[in-house]
Amino acid sequence: MRGTWERVCRADDVEPGRALGAVVGDSGQDRDRVCVVRTGEGAHIALLDRCPHRDISLSGGTVSEDVLVCPGHFWRFALPSGRRTDQPHTGATVYPTRLVDGWVEALIPPVEPAQSMRSWLLSQARQRSTEPVPEVRAANPELGDSVDVGGIRTNYHDVGSGPPVLLVHGSGPGVSAWANWRLTLPSLSQRFRVIAPDVLGFGYTERPEGVHYSLDSWTDHLVHFLDALDLGCVSVVGNSFGGALALSLATRHPDRVDRLVLMGSAGVPFELTPALDAVWGFQPSLEAMRALLEVFAYDRTRLGEDLAQLRLEAATRPGVQEAFSSMFPSPRQMGVDALTIAEEDIRALPHETLLIHGREDQVIPPSNSHRLHQLIDRSQLHMFGRCGHWVQIEHAAGFNRLVTGFLE
């Protein structure tokens, strides 16, 4: 391999279980970005800091048992070869690496000559004419596996190994399992088999004509989904609307649930908040989506410029808004009441339960978690300060550590 040896980082800066990203040049080309990981035996591996299927930095991923997990589509790359564990013909770019005086050095390829736009377009056209058309799912991380659940093709993500954990997402416009749990899946999958479906009517799960969306139909869909994957008993993590579904699953089928995590959960009586009214009454526009995102988050600096546009596109795919608007019609207090579980059933729950809430949550009042803490005998409550409705995003590292420790 031609190139030059470049110092990337101090060897001691590379922590076990974490990938470290660094920039070693100023050409503006991919070769400037380097990701360094450490194997279980202490060897340092340098890679191009770019996942081969899309422009996602591998340094945002996690490392476990000599496997680097991409944070985008959760592709798994075996170390030190960089080959995908499920498709060895595909892999990340690995650079020759050496240690010199405590520094990790990588053999970085030379800068590619500058190319005119016309030449670049011609080269791309020639390349695409000889390449097979990629699968749609490779360009969309929200698409995972699919399974037939009572005649309904259900989209879901299934990563990791170990005790099974079911993640149940919330009810925002355009939501999907991946959008809700994208920062949770790679972390929990280091210890557990994590399964995150798109609930009936949401994401990329089919929306049959004439279906009636209700606590009954959503709960039945989850039960049949577990049956389709031959999963008997699972721990369940439910977010907001998904918390009510998790409670419904646990109260109706207690033998199917091991431990229970409820984050910003519905499921007990409360007065409809203006923020939840805006969420359920969403009418598609970029301005309305921006306003909703500001309601969800306490720290608005976390909201990227393109996030509202991306979520609006997800919310306006064919059939999505029509299904969503039929779920929670006016008066929307009825939607809150329809997701409420009888208190005597909640009191009877035998499960160890972790309750999590953002102190500044405007969508679901923190008093919900306090009430659930009073009702569930074997429960503990953790409140995150300076946090809105998105605990799993605004406080991802703390949330993941808390949930992992509770489920272990």
C-alpha cells in the first residue's frame, strides 16, 4: 500500500469498548478521517472512519468481543480484518497500523488528485452502470428485518445476543423503532439480544385497511410479534405511548415479561398536556415539525438543522399521516384515557420495574412516573434533570448505563 505513516493518537487514549476518531490531514477527503479501536488482546487497529454503506463515522460505534458495531445500520465488523461478520465479502477499510513511542500510527493513502465536476460525474456514471442496484434498505437505517405477524408484515431490528429485551417506541409523527432507539440499540446489544419493532400503524410496518388502532390491537400485535419470533419471556422497555403498551403487555400477559422499564410513560390518568395535544394533532409542515422537536427536547442545541426535514419526510410517506391522524382524534383527552391501565392491575404487577423520566418533560408529566412508583411495589424511580421527553437521546449514555445495570 502506498502512502505515508501518520500519527493518529496516543495509544493510551483508546479506551476498551470505544472507537476513537481523529483527523490526520486537511485535504477534505475521506482518507483524512481515521478510527482507532483496541482489540481484547490490546492490539490497536486503524480504519477509515467511514462505514462502507453510507457516510457514517465508525468512531461513533461500539466495540465488544473484537467486533466494531457501526452506529448507523449496526453493521458488525470483525477485528482486525474489518470484514462484516455476516457478509465477509464486505468490509471496512483497515489501514496498516503500528505503535511508535506510545503513539498509534497508520499508513494513510496519498491524497487523490483533484477532479473536475464533469470528470467526477462521468466516473460515477460509468461506475453505476456496472454496479448492481443496491437494496433500498442499505440507504435507510429505519428498515430492518421483517416478519409476518398475523398477516401484517412487521418491520423490526434484532441485534446482539443474550437475554431478550423488547423496545417499544413512542407515538410521535413519523416515528419508527430506529428513530426512537437509534442510540440505545448499539449499547444494549453488547449485553442483550435487543428487538425493536415498528408498532402496528407506525414506521415501516404494514398498515392494513380497516384496522382499528387501540390499546387492544397494539397489545395483540406485540404478543403475536413475540410469538412470531418464538420469544417466550422478554424484558420490556417502553417509551411514552410505548410505556402504556408495555404496561398493557405486563398486566395482561405477566408471564411474557421479565423486567419492566417505563420511560416518560403514559398508562395512568393525567390531564392532556398542550404539548401532547400538539403531537397527536400534528398537521404536516416544516414549521410544525420544528415546533414539536423543540417541545420534545430540553437542550435545543441537540436539534440539527436537517432533523425537522428528515422527520417531516418520514411523517408524510404515503399512508403514514392518514394512519397517525386516525389514532388520536379530537377530543384528544380520550386518547389519554384509552391508554390508561386500571390501577388495581398496575398494583398487582409482580415485576421489577425501573421508572425513568425527564424532569422538564412537557409531553408526559413527571407526576405520571411518581404515580407509577406509588402503585408498583417492586419499582425504583430515576429522574433526569435538564431533560425533556427524550431521555434516551438527551442523556443517552446515562440512560444506557442505567437500563443495562437494571436488566443485568
